[in-house]
Amino acid sequence: MPGVSGHVALITGGSRGIGRGISLRLARGGAKIVINYYQNENAAQETLEQIRSLGGEGIAFRADVSKKDQVKRMFEYIQENIGLVDILVNNAGEGQLRSKSTTTIDEEMWDRLYQVNMKGVFLCCAHALPMMIEKHWGRIINISSTAAITGGSSGSHYAATKGAIIPYSKALARDYASQGITVNVVAPGKIETDLFHATTTPEVIPQLIKKIPVGRLGRPDDIAESVFFFASEEAGFVTGQVMIVAGGYA
């Protein structure tokens, strides 16, 4: 099966958690991997080592996806060192969940979530699309959240910025379908990552699991498999879709 073999895949926030799972799955499928990270260089290098242990090829680049100049430099570096990006996974996201009430969310917090969760998606798409148009082939997978569907429990600021990804992706899907480019969304539910455990008290976890019909938390691999499908050659007739990966939670 063609899958993703030979393609260049950029995964933003690709160094750990869901992003690491996606990076490793696409590497196993034969894609050349670009790991974008913002702070944790050690995690990025660990993920690269795992990719290379699989016989894969990869590079890492530090950039804040909400900053236009940094995104521009990242895409220039990728083109010079590994080729044109034709698979883009916009996974980088910001939580900042110290306040969940609209009456206590400050403007700085709102702006930061918007800049990373939505503006970062826009900037990366804007730089990747010309490369995909040149190849007349491309796959964009934007990572949203079940909070975009249900409102979630992480605050209106988080739900709003993750929710905006869905209509944006649907509009892109229509705009670029004739260029051989598909745009889809994966909306994860409760996924067991280091960030999840850092922001969730242990006594709450059994209560969360009770709300999930399949009876467990999700794993990064669950999201990675969904992304792999959307990224594959075989998914060329699927665009503008939202796949909720939440064990029946949403």
C-alpha cells in the first residue's frame, strides 16, 4: 500500500504526547519527519532517536508557530534540508487552563490561546499550501478537540479556539480540493499523556473513564492511526471531515 511513503510530514508540537505518537506512526509508514517543537529540545531529540531506530529519517526545528517570522524560517529550513512539505499535521496547542471562567479569563490568556491554537494553524497552512500546490498533492490534518463539539470542561477560551479550527478546515478543503489537497480534522477526547496527568488529579481519572463508553482513556496511538489514514494516499477522496476519536465520549 502506498500509505505515506516518501512524503515529507511536518508535525507541529511533534516531540511528545499525541505529537510524538503521530510522528512515530508516520515514520513507520515511510514518511520523512519534521518535528516542530517550542520548548522541550530533549523530548524532540528523543523522538528523533526513536524515529531513527525504526529506520526512519527526520529532523527537528524549534519555532513558535504563532510567530510569522519563525514559521517562515522553519519552512525555509525544511525545504533546504529535507524537501517540500506535503503532509502537515497542525498539532501544536496551548492550554493555559489556570482559569476557566469567562469572567476571570484575562485578555492575555485569551490572546495566547488564539495565537497558538488558531493563528498557528493558519500560518503553517499558509506556508505549506504553496508547496503542496507545486506538487499537486497534499494532506493537511488539523488537531482540534472534543471541546469544539461539546464545549468541554477546559474553559470557553479553549473550546472557542479549538472550535474555530473546524470551519476553517472545511473552508480550506473546498478551496484546495481541485489542487489534489485534502484538509481534515481529528478531534481527540481524553488522551493519556504526560500533559493529561500533569493537569488532572488522580482521583478524578476514574470518574472521567466512567463517562467514556469504551471504558478507558485514549492513547496517543489512537490519534496517530486516525491521522495516518487522513495523511495516506488512500484517503484522497476524503476531505472536509471531522473524525472524533474519543471512545464514544462525544
